[in-house]
Amino acid sequence: MSKMILGSLFKKPATKISAEQPIIKKDWFERTRGSIDIVAEDCIKCGMCQRKCPTNAITVSRDESFWEIQRMQCIQCGCCVEVCPKKCLLMNDTYTAPNVVKVVDKFDIPVQEKPAAAAAEGGAAPSGDGLTCNQDECVYCGLCVKTCPVDALTVNRDEKTWEVDKDACVQCGACVDKCPKKCLSL
């Protein structure tokens, strides 16, 4: 092994680097992972992406109305993209360039009016009454309460009651998807 090391010390490099060679961008294939982007207008600030992120790279603030990602902490696994109920997160075909400084991207989320507030101000009437439950079919299992990202639901199995806090509900549909009896609707 020492013979090989000494021999390579006195040889020219095997590759040649020159300024004349063009830089050719790599082709990205369909399932290539890249950086995470957000369509801020579609975000409902439910926080499901933050809870699902294995590296805690995402921060969602409902009070301050922002979505933030720490690029150097993100491992581009795509868990946040898969779990987003409104599909406002996308996986780009570019990656974050390495840097000695931590890159943090912060996006302001526009405040969305609730359908009831828009109707009260003379806007169009809401298409539905928000989240509803057919209590004749409900088994009061509580799965909807466990999956609600904003704790807008309460279920009491003893008294057989189901309630939704319409001000807190962001209408993400996570509870509708999880309901075993399919008695919830938006």
C-alpha cells in the first residue's frame, strides 16, 4: 500500500479541470427529491406538516400567521408533502446549496376569512355548514378528536355527544378521512 501512495505522489492527476468545459445541469427524474416549497395562499396553518416532520425542520404559527422551514435541517423525505390536507406543499426539483450559514425560509400566510364571516359581511353564503356529524351513525370512538390538528373537536362517549368549535376548525378534512363510519362531512 505504501508503494501505491508514494507512486501517486509523483504522478499527474488522472482528471483534468479546465474553465472551457461547460457546466451541464443534471437531468431530474420524476421521483427525485428536492427542496420543499409552499403555496402560501392555500395553507390553512393546520400544523400537520410540523408534527409529521421527523427532523423538526418546519414551524407553523397560527397566531403570527407564518410557515417556516430550516433548509439545512430538512432531509427532503417528503413526509410533509404527503400529509398536507390542502396539498399546498410541493417537492421542487432543486436542492438547497450547501452553506456554512443555516438557511431559514419564512413565508407569511395570508389571513383567510371564515365562510361565516364572509357571509355576514354581505359576501356569498357558505356552501355548507362547516364540519358536521351524522350522530345516528357515529360510534363516538374519538378518532376524529385524536387526529384533529387544532383540537377543535370534543367527543363524550358516556353522554353520546359530539361537538365542533367552528372558530377553531380549519376544515382540513383530517377527521373526515380518519372516521371509521364515514359519518363526518365538510
